[in-house]
Amino acid sequence: MTSVDGSTARPGQQGADGEAAPVGPAGAAPVAPSPGSATAHVVPTADPAHPAPGGWPAGAAMAYQPVEPDRLTRFVLRVHERSPRWAVPLAALGCVGLGMAYALVNDPTTSAPDAAPSCLLKLTTGLDCPGCGGTRALWYVLHADLPAAARHHFLFVFALPFLAYLFVAWAGKQAFGWRLPELRISSPMIIGFLGAWLAFSVVRNLPWAPFTALYV
């Protein structure tokens, strides 16, 4: 193998600059070092019996340059590095607060009986979608009326304590380093919850009593 000044160096020997000559597997050739690296990267050469794709000559070394991040990605990374650790939980809490404020200000429970539904699926098919009634359920939860909230979306009310705990545990760890007991949710539990949600979405649209009580 040839060192930087053209002399031949065996594996384990040092080149002219005092550094160990890069050693690669059989049939490999050194390429130019990447920025910030003192040693050359070794990439396998093409097999002479199988020409490289794209018109590369047989035996030529192919080097892949790392993709440089675009300006937006660099900006986001800089903001993330310079932001305090409580910034992300605070932003998430702000989004949750905006959702609650929207439910309180609009009061979805006072819409006219003949008003067009805001759900696209219900507007076009007349069927309740898996999320129909969630905003009204949130409004009733904020007013401490849990029976009415469960009447509009039972699964939302059931999942709300778990979602709240997961958020508090995550935000506390990110912002203050809290070590709250971890809530372990396994894959079978997630699959079971999604299956129950699917069954609930079907049952609430059945046109027979007592399922008609679930209409929202």
C-alpha cells in the first residue's frame, strides 16, 4: 500500500507523516480523507469481473460524500441546541392549553340541532367517525361532568388519565429531571386499545337500541 509521499507501506507500518497507513480489506483502496478526519476512508473497489453500475471502470474506488443538511435543518438544530430544556415541554403545554381554550370558547354543546356537522365523514355519510364527540367530551371534562363526557366519547374519557400522566412524566423529566414511575404500555395493550376503539366506532353507528344512545 502506498503512503502519502508515494512510498510503499505494509500493513501495520507508518507512512511518511508518522501515522499508521490505513489498512482495508483485500481489494480495497484508500480515498481522500473526509473533512475533520486525519485518516483516509477505505471503500471496497469494484470487482473486475462485475463492472460497477453507472459506467464506473472496473477496479475504480467509489466514495460517497455525506449529505449536507439544508438551511432549515441547520436552523432547527441550532435552535434545539441553544434552547433550554424546559422549552419543548412548555411549547407542548401551550398546544394543550390552546386546545382546551378552543373547546371552552366555542362551547360545542350549544350548536343548533340542524347545524351542519364539522366532521367531513359525518357530513358526507351521516356516520360518526372514531373521533366524533371528542371535543364535546373534553368540554364536559373541563366542567367536571364525567357522565356527559363519557356519553359523548367513552374511550376518550377512559384514556385521558393515562395520557395526562404520560405527559406529566415526560415534561417533568425533560424540564426538571423528575424520575416518576414509568408507565409501561406494551404492544398487546396498544393493539387491544385500538381494537376496542374500532369496535366502539362500529357499535356507536348501529341503528338499534341501545346503541342509538351513543349517537352524537
